[in-house]
Amino acid sequence: MRLKEDSSEQKLRGAYYTPLQLADAMVNLFASNNIATVLEPSCGDGVFLDSLCRLNFINQVNEISAVEIESDEAQKVRQSYQNYNNVNVYNEDFFEFYKRVVGMNQYDLILGNPPYIRYQYLTETQRKIQANILTSNGMRSNKLINAWVAFLVACVQLLSNNGKIAFVVPAEILQVAYAEDLRLFLSNALAKITLITFKQLVFPDIEQEVVIFVGEKGQTEKGIRIIEVNDLDELSRIDLSQNGFQRMQHVKEKWTKYFVSSDEMELIQTIRSDERFDKFSNYGLINIGITTGNNNYFSVTNDVVKAYNLEKATLPLIGRSSHAHGIYFTQDDWIKNKNSGKRAMLVNFPDYSYDRYPIGWRDYIAFGESTGEHKGYKCSIRDRWYIVPSVWIPDAFFLRRNNLYPKFVLNKCNAVTTDTMHRMKFNEGVDPENVLLAYYNSISFAFTEICGRSYGGGVLEILPGEMGNIVLPKIETIDPNVRAHMLERIDNIIRNDEDIEAALDIVDRELLINILGIDPQWCVQCRTIWKKMQNRRLSRGSN
């Protein structure tokens, strides 16, 4: 989990104790089950044991194993439950406990809030055990993987044939790339998966959203479902016996797609396989914007350009969402940004001898060195820190982080962009205006939410590969005058900051339905999917 404060002992240990109300609700999910053995792999202050006791579950269980690496905490829990012969507290690293019992012990219920320890904070021994847990289950091990992932995999291995697991895990399990292997492993290992999400933050002092992951083994696969609740009070009233499961897809794709209904999921799959649609990536090269290593230094205002005579060492820049006024980025747009004091130029020193640089250029480089701009990692590893690599002029831009929706913008003034946007170079023979028109519709907008991820604060983030998976309707022949008229209306809607749904209405009706023959209900359903997922994301930003 990401803390608002800086690194601390708590952060290094990854220990963020579970509220008793949350532990009670999680234990209560299984109160009516026939459970003989329970494991708590990282018991901390013993809150799950307390819940088992409070709900009189503890006396119904034959054996409870609680593991805690911190000796002080383990001793406190051991003293608290010394009168319970069925409770065993182990003061050891869970990874070591796992090595000792795997293949011998099995548990009917495993409950916990595993430590969220980044790879760099693990000991070398822990790293080796974690890597073995992952690779032995067909998963890759790398430095991006947090300890909670290995905890979850190991505990699934320790479940009995009909065992159940309930873990508090980061909501990133739904969507991040480093959890791809984990999602596939869990879908293969479990018969039922329930993901319980919260509209309100469960841990107010932690910036990261969490979910309750509930996995169940069994002989017959039931599928996967997402249940959304407002808060812990509503969690306590959930009945896991209710249905609502969707067919499990045994792939590494994001689980955010399961926020839609079974019928909506079926439509998404139908559209993906429909020959009238194609992926964004099939129209050209999609690349992250220019990685300057220091956007504040290399993205400059007109005043800075004048002060250091940088006119011949800069390129027009579109740097932020506010720089993109419409669906075209024109010379007039760039001049407007420049004259309003925005960072509208990118410093692009040429790769020839420093001695040939004018005095103003040298002064700006000296200024950067006087303020330590050259010491950042990406600048420091260059032969000449002030020369930015991979500078090329794209045909179009796509915003990386977005509020209501991602803008797709054609480049009409030979501008460049930093890594705040993605850049696209169209394949030979592709008509840029066809692709531009094909993007602004309900179906493609639904895919922006399905392919993207909730970055935090309600922001939608889309990486280049995810942009490439957004589907667009194919426009093979269209009257140029009809296209121009539609694009002009869309551009005006966006420039005047009108409701984007007015633009979607135009393209849905006049292009998808009237020209391409798309079923009108597809547009209606995809608009619903887009709004539903957008509203869910935006509600996270208001908490």
C-alpha cells in the first residue's frame, strides 16, 4: 500500500492492521460453513482471531494456526489465546512456515490481510522463496511483484479440496500488468472467485484502494463475480450464497471487465470478433511520448525561449490535456498556448558539437547544471544529458491520463509531446481522418474504460498497449464531405466544452448505424457500459 507519509518501519514491514469491523465482516462471510481448520498467515495483533472469538466461531473449529513474523506481536497473541487448545501461534516468517507445511497441511479457511512489502524491502531469503512459489506455479518472478502476490499464491496451495480463502488485497489485482500471471493462476486454481469492492475507502490513511478477494475451491467451476458495496456496514450483510457469477475466462486480461453484466460481456466479446471492427494498434505505431527525463526543464514557456534565444532549439509542444482544445492540434492552437504562458515548446538541442552552440543555449545548459537538473537518472545516463533521445513528429496524440474521457487528436502543426501523452504514426495507406472519426463513438469509448485502469483520484490511465486494444469501427469508404461535416461538429463540441455525449450521438447515428449498419442496441448498451464504468471510476476520486 502507498502511504501518505514517507517511508517508515510500518511501510518496510508492510503491516497495516485490519479494522475489527472489517475482520468481523470477513469472518461472518463463512459463519454457516462447515470448517475444521483455519489459517491466518500474517496475524499481526490477532484481529481475525478476535473476530473468530467475538462471533463464537472459534469454538466450532478444530484447529487454528496463526503465523506472525514479529516476536512481540506473536507473544501478545499467544498470551491472549493461551486458554484455547485449538489455537497455535507460530512466530516465524510465513514464507518459512509455508516451506515447512506445504504438501502436508491443508486448511478449510484462510483469512488475512497479507503484508504489502515491495520487492526491494524483502530479504534475499524471502526473495528466493517468493520466486520459487511463483515459478513453481507457472508464474514469472520479477522486481515489480509485491509480497502479497506470493502470499496469495502460497495460501491457495494450502487450501483443502473445498477450502475457502478471504484476503484484503490491493485493488490493483483487477488491472495491473504485474498481476497478469496471478489472475490466470487464480482462475485456473479456484472454482469460484468473488471480488468485493468498496465505494468508500476502508483504510483512510492509505491512498490505495483495496478489495476483498474471496476464492473457493471445488469440483465444479461456478465462475467469477464482482460485488460492490458502499462501506463495511454493507459488507457485513453480504450473502455469499447468492448467484451472479459470470463464466471464468482463463486469460491474463484485466478483471475490471467483470464489472459489466454477463450480457454486456457477451456483447464485448461479439464486438471484438466482429470483422467490422479493428484494434487501434492495427492502424499504426503507438508509442509513449518523449521521455525527457525532466519535463519541467525541457518543456518551456515562450519567456524562457526568448531569454535564452532557444527559438532554433525548440519544437512546438502539446504537453497536457488543457493544451488540446479540439480534435485537431493546429498552428493557431499552439500559438494560443504559447501566448498564454503555457509550456508550449520542447527544448531539442541538436546532436552536434557543443562548441557550435550559441551562447544562449550554453547558458540554459549551465542553468540546468547549476540547479542539478542533469543529475536525474534518465538525464545522467546519457552521453550528453541535455540531448533528448527519440524525438520524432507523430501523426496523432492520445492522452495518457484522463478525467471524463481520453482525447484523440490529429497533429496539424508538426508538434511533439512528452510522456504525458502517447504518440501515433499511422501505417502507410491509412487515412488519419477516418481513424479520428472512428474513435468518437459509444463502442470505442466503452473500450477505453475496459482497456484502461483507474489510476487513483478517479483518473483513467491508458498505456500504449492498452490504447492499442481499443476497438474502432472500420471506415473503408465514406463521402469525404459527410466525414468533414461530422468531424467539424465534433471539433466544435469539444472546443466549446459541450457534453461529449452529443458528439457520440452524432457518430453513433450517422456513421455506425446509418453507414456501417451497426445494431443501434449495440450503441445503447456500450454507452451504458461506458457510463457505468466511468461513474464508478469517478466516484473513487470524490472519496
